[in-house]
Amino acid sequence: MKRIISSDLPQADRLESVLLTVIAVGNGALTDIEIADRIPSIEGDDRQGRYYRNAAEMLGFIVNRKNNATLTPKGQELLNDPVLTNPFFISSVLNLEVYQKLLPYLELHPEGLTRQEIESYLQSIANPQIGPSMIPRRISTILTWPRTLGFLVQNNSGQYQIRNNLSGELPVFEIQDIDQPLLPVTGDLSEYQEISNRTEMAKDEVVYFKDQAKLEKSINAHITLVNLVAQRIRENGGMPKSNQLIDLAVRFDRDYIFEMKSTNDDNVRSQVRKGMSQLYEYRYLQNKPRAKLILVIEKPLGASHSWMLDYMESDREIHLVWDGNEELYGSKGARNELGFLGLQP
């Protein structure tokens, strides 16, 4: 399991000022003090300027060499729309290892967690070299960033709860580490280790599926299916997640894993078979034996392949869903079990 290290932990309190740092560097600020002088409330404080410069580096927007900051191509792209609501900026924050680990854990606790409980969890998955004091020192900033972006709220008891603030522009929460659980786990390190072990044992197959998934995810029909299902999940309060292999996964009353396949009359049989085998392997790799599996295809089955619907649902216990003019369709059984998808008959 990839543990949290010190460079994963931000120490610049205001996310708005991290954005201002990128703008300042884009406008010619080079040194820590020059950056500080462009940010309200920290003018003249080169130490604070360094914190914000480090934060912008952490997000991949600038590079620094001997106190000389310049924009990366990613930073230059951000300046096309330098606002907190830019999906490009939001995804850069969510991709930080601390949030890759924290948000799925919060998903397991919809009732909320106290600040101390969050500290304890992060400490349990941190590299021991961090020491016992760093996370408590930085916890305020760690919690402030996702609150600023609307992914974390405090309830009336002061506990922190995850909030789904994804949108059509940022439809899915992408988990970058393929060894990490995609669906919520208890936080027991043995669960993380089990997924890591299974992925390592199947590494040759994983490489193959990663290459296949990369190709498939570039197909417009595949993107449309993912976005359509992700929208239904978001509308029902779920947080759709994906990684380099799995198209979508979500936790509602139980765990669900989705595979999308673009299909036509010539390839539907092979695509359905491929999708079925992938779903079984993904469920195994994620160590979620009771997760419900759903295959989503581009078009309804033709007459010669109609038998596959009953085979999949009755024999293989995989629900088949298909698209039709941006509406999702499924069998009576699928409609009963997958109410959050709003399936048509």
C-alpha cells in the first residue's frame, strides 16, 4: 500500500491563495517574497510565500529551482480559467494522496468523523518517518482544502462528512493508485494489503487490462456511457469512482462495480464476454466478493443475442443495462435492484 508521506500534506491554509500563487507566477513573480507580495495578508512574509509556492508545486502547477518559480504546462493551462470551480483545479486537489485516501474513508462513515478520528486514521496509513506531530500540525489545512471545494462539510455536532460535489464537468472521482481500494474499507491496513497483494499476483493481467481500458476509455460511446451512469449515481447522492481499470464503482446500500462496453451487431458477443470476465476479475482484485456487478452496453441486444440477458442475470448474476437515446434500460430484475439508475423497461 502506498503510504502518505510528508510531501503529501499541504501546509498553506487558504486554497484561494494557492490559486493566487499560480496567477502571481504567471505574472512574473519568481521568488518566495515576490509571491508573498502578490497575495493579500501575507505580503512581506517569505516563509508564507514558500508555503504557498510549495502547495502550487504539490498540485503540479509550478516548478521551483533555487527560489526561482516558473509555470508548468499544467499551470499555464490553469491560467486559461483561474478559478476555484475549474474542474482541472479541483481534480488536481483530489489527486493528492491524502485526499485519495481520506475521502473514500469518509464515505464509509456517512454519519461523520471527528477531527481526532480523522487524525488517527491518517496517522495509521502514514509513513512512520512522518512522526506523530506532523499530521496534527497540518490537520486544519488538510480539512480546509476539501471544505473550500465543497467535498467536506461539518454537521451540527462538529463532525466532518463527505459531500458529493462532482458535476457533469468533473463526473467521477478518479483513484490514481491501482493498489488502493476503490470502494470503502474499514481502514484496517490488512484490507489495503490484501488488495495490493492480489494486484501484484495478477500484475501481468493487470498490465493487459490497463492497456485495454486506456483504449476503450478514449472511445466516445464509452465516455457517454460512463457519464450517463455517473450522472444517475450523483443524482442519487452517491460518489462515482474509477481507477485505471474499473470504469465506475459506488457504495450505496451495497457495493456496485460497473463495466462499460461500446457495442455493435458484429462485436456484441465478444464485448459482452470480455466485460463479464473483467467484472469478475475486478471484483476479485478489489476483494469485494459481495459487490453487485453491472455491465452497461451501447445498444440493446439483437434477436440472435437476446438469450444472453437471461444467461447473465440468471446464471452469472450480472445485471445487463443498455443505452437508448441517452436513457438507460434494463430487465425487471435490474430495475428492482438498481433503482438509483432510473432504468426504463
